[in-house]
Amino acid sequence: MVGLFSKPGVEDKLNILSEDGQYDLACACATSQSGHRKRGSDGKWIYPVTLPNGGQSILFKTLMSNVCSNDCKYCPLRANQDVRRCSLSIEETANTFLDYLNNGDVFGLFLSSGVIGTPDRTMEKLCGVAEVLRYQHKFKGYIHLKIIPGSSDAAVQRAVSLATAVSVNIEVPGAENLRKLSDSKDFENDIIRPMKLINQLNLEKRFGHSVKQTTQFIVGAAGESDKDIVRYTAALYDRLRLNRVYYSAYQKGLGERNLPGEQGGDILAGTGFVREHRLYQVDFLLRKYGFKAEDINYGADGLLTLEKDPKQIWADLHPEFFPVNVNAADKDGLLKVPGIGPGAAIKILKTRKDFGITDLRSVLGCGKLAEKALKYVVY
Ligand code: SF4
């Protein structure tokens, strides 16, 4: 318990900062609704995570500061809000991480921050921790650094030279949507420019390695459509070669009231997390199932249907594609079948090399997914 006028210690600060940093998901999360909000039992700053390359790890994750000079309307930490502010120093952050690391409690670090004065001043602190770990302590493991929107090219380059993964939060699809949420952030210059630079540095392998790049959408604050989010997501994967895109449902009451998205009904109706889940399903279809953005179907309002999964909707709308011959279809064809995922498709391809398949259940077992797929296949 921190006294009214006492200075908070490192653990008190971590409590405050990890609480405030919990919606910043752009390093690691599962696709289940609750999976990416998991916390370790030892402290809210220790996270079991799925990394952008698909591996699993346990990260020490914190904001370095919840001081912020920015004005994002969906964020409770924006300037002039009455929240308890605190910051960790470079030494406090590095030493605490090293304590956990040496104890075997964590394997990597995720660092983010509110904007302390200017983006570059903030990057100075984030990169400062990474430099202490890399150069003084020879730490070769996972470091994810948040790139603060509006950071200079030099600050982005420094972060890329130090990190394993970096992320700039895109927040919303396009400049028009961002203007509804912030008067100070410029979509092209503050967000897209650093993303492009990171991609360029990766292509050049400027620092002898490439970093994973991820980003995050806040879903439902700006009144944006899912169609726009999916269009941007596809472009981020195809043109800027992002490793992962994450989606975080805006939670009513966390930021300013009456944001554009709150008029739309999804937040008021409490369906924001289902919407987030549907976006993750579409994201999987784009990354793992060979779907294109134009294959995804929406309602007249540009939103995904909440009641049914997007792959099932595609199958219902394309009866001409079925039945699929499991002994002849290529991988993309198999992946269009409801109930067949990437693992099952590989199993089918391997099995049919040696034997003709006469019953899908002999390959996939008798579970629900195989039962679902049976309606759509022939042999
Ligand atoms: S930059 Fe925006 S989202 Fe990040 S802490 Fe500041 S106000 Fe919140």
C-alpha cells in the first residue's frame, strides 16, 4: 500500500503501469476472447504469450511511463486526465527485468510507454533499456519495443537495431477515422511512415537482421467498418510484410464518452469482443487459409456477421465450389472446407500420397470438425 504522499517503489509503479498497459496487445495474444488478456499469477507484468512467429514465451511486459502528452480519445491515459502518473527509470526497468530473467520467470521483454513530452524522448528511454540489456548484460533474447507514433527515422532505426520485434499501433483504418479519435496524430506521417521504414530496414537487413513487425487496431471506437479494417489488414500483410495484426475491442468507459463507435450500437450492445473474435477469424483466413480480403462477406453496414464464422458464411454463399474431392483438391481447395484447418489439410495431403481416402474420419478422427467437413466433401 502506497501512502498518500510517499513515492511509489518499483513494484507499486509496476502495478500501476501494468494495469494501464494491459490493452496494448500488439506483441502477443491468442485468438480466443480471453486468451490474450491472461496474466501470470506472480504479477500482472508477467505474460504467457504467443510470439509473432508462433512460438510461446513468457514476457515481462510494462509501460515505462503512463505520463502522456497525446490526446487519443479512447485512452484513459491521455493528457489532462486525472490518473495517477508514474514512470520507471532505465535502470529500474532493466534491473527488474534481469531479476526475473535470472530467476527463470521470464524469457523476454515487451516495453511500451505513454508519450513523455515527445516521441523521440520516449524512444530514448525505451531504447536505453534495450541498450543496457544488449550491450552491458549481453542479453540475446526477445525484446519487443513499441515505436511511438511520430518517432523520427533515427529513433526507429535505433529501435530496429536493438529489438527482436517492434510495433507501431495503427489504431484505425485510415486518416479519416484517426481524425475522429485524435487531433494530434497524423496517420500518414506518424504511423504509416515508421511502418514503411521498418519494412525497408528489414528488406535491406540494415542491421544484419530483420525484426518482426506487428500492429494493433482498436476496434469500435471510431465507428469504422470491419470491411475497412480487413482491407487495411490485408495491405499490411501484403505490402508492408507485417508478421501479425492484433485487434482490441474498445471498451466503453475506458476513454471519452460518446465516441463515434458508441453511436453504432456494438459497444452499447456489449458485442465488441465477439466482433474482435470475428476479426481474428478473418485474420487467420487471410494468413493461413489462402483467402483474399475480397473473399470476406459483410452486412450492408460493412460489419462481419456476429452469429456465424466468416469461413462458414463463405461456404454457404459458394455452393458451386462444393463438394470438394479430398483425393484431388489442392491445399487451398481443402482449406475452403468448413472444419478443415491447416493441420488437417496437411494430414489429408500426406495420407492420400500413400492411400486413397475413402472416409475423412479415418484421417481426422470422429470429432466435431470432421463431422462438419463431411457435408462438403466427396472421395
Ligand atoms: S499515445 Fe494515445 S493511446 Fe498511447 S498512452 Fe498516450 S493517449 Fe494513450
